[in-house]
Amino acid sequence: MVIQLKKKIPFALVSDDTEKAASARVALEEQYQFLDLRKDKRHLSGIIALGGDGFMLHTLHRFMGKNIPVYGMNRGTVGFLMNRFRVGGLEERLATAEATTLYPLRMFVRTLDGSHHEALAINEVSLHRQTRQAAKLRIIVDHVVRMEEMICDGILVATPAGSSAYNLSANGPILPLVSNIVALTPISVFRPRRWRGALLPSNVTLHFDVIEAQKRPVSAVADFTEVRNVTEVEVSEYRGHSLTLLFDPEHKLEERMLKEQFAP
């Protein structure tokens, strides 16, 4: 009887807790030997993430600042940030994968009680009204007041990687990854009635003042981190961390974002 040895892959394997992701993990572990995140850090070439876009975001946040490339395979729903799942040929796929570098947004907030909070976002930073009353926001771009008062449900600042997510559903534009642009997109704006947002350079500093913050409370969200009852929010690109995603050459994120703009 010939025992076939598992192929060694210099990547660690992480997966979502869904049945679909768990079964994919079992199939891969039957054929390949992966590194242990706790024991083999020095030899680690990257991480394989099994799940959907939400799990990819969790994985990127989990390893933020560690400079570990992530190769995702879709075992979720949309899988915009993921490659197609396939058990065979994994060594070759990892060897030929192309890297895409992303930079997060950094959110600073101050709340009604005077406390300060900070969080990073890969997709977007968004502000939302907390009650039945619309929010009133002042928009300041690089220390210049560009909109004295906007009445709305909220507003968001989206990175190119996040522009096809919440930003797109709020009628914001899809941004190419190489554009060095962020999208400023209003959410259900009431006044000014015809304002549809702005495209700004990625090195911009955005500041939002919440007008009548006690009467019209607003929360701020950076991906998964929510801060309630904010009075001021500042958003800027953070170059202190870079995030590296790996994609199959025929499945590049840039190409998918281009196709998304022409989708019916």
C-alpha cells in the first residue's frame, strides 16, 4: 500500500465557521499540509482565507500591521475580494498569484461625553443618524468648509476596495484600485437636494461636525467598529499599515471592478 504524502504549502489556513467554509477546509487539509500560525511564523508566506467578503475583512483586520499576504477563496455569497474555490493546483495558483496593495482609512472621533476613539477601516467610514430625526452635518475638506450644512441620513467615505460595497448601494461610484481616490457619498440626502457626493484625492483629510448633536445623535462606523453619539469625526488614509491581497492572474480585483461598472 502506497501512502501519498500531503503537499506542503507555506501558507496558514483560516476559515469561516459556516458549513460551506468548513467542508472546504476539510477538503484542502486532506490534500495539503499547511503551516501553524502559532508555531511557524518565520516560514509563513501568507494566509489562505476560506469564506466570503465579510470573512476576508475580518481576516485583514485580524492580521492588520503584520504584513502577511492573504489569498482568499470564495466559500461565501458574493466573494468580490476572493478567488474561485478549487482544491487542485493550489501550489501553482499561489506561485503565480498577483499582489494588490490596499491602505486603510483611519477614523478619529470625539463623543458627547468628551471621549476620543480611533479605528481603522478597509472598506469605508460611515456616519448614520441614530433616531427618527435626520442628521445635520458640516463637511470640512483639508481645513476648508465645503458644505456648511447637509441634512441627511448619513454620509460615507469609501476606499477603492470598498467602493463596490456599501458605497455602491448608496449610489456612489466604483473606483479603480489605482485611482488614489476616495468617494464621499451621501446617504439619503435631503438638503442640498441634488448633491450626489464628491471624488477626492486619497491623501485628503475629511472632517465632519455633527450639528445639534444632542438633539440629532449620530454614530460613526469604521467597518466593524461603531462609536455612538459622536460630535466630530476625522477621516484620512493611513499609510502606517499596508494590506496585501493575492489574486489569480485571470481573476484580478482590478478587472472585476471594471466589469462591475458595466454590469446590467
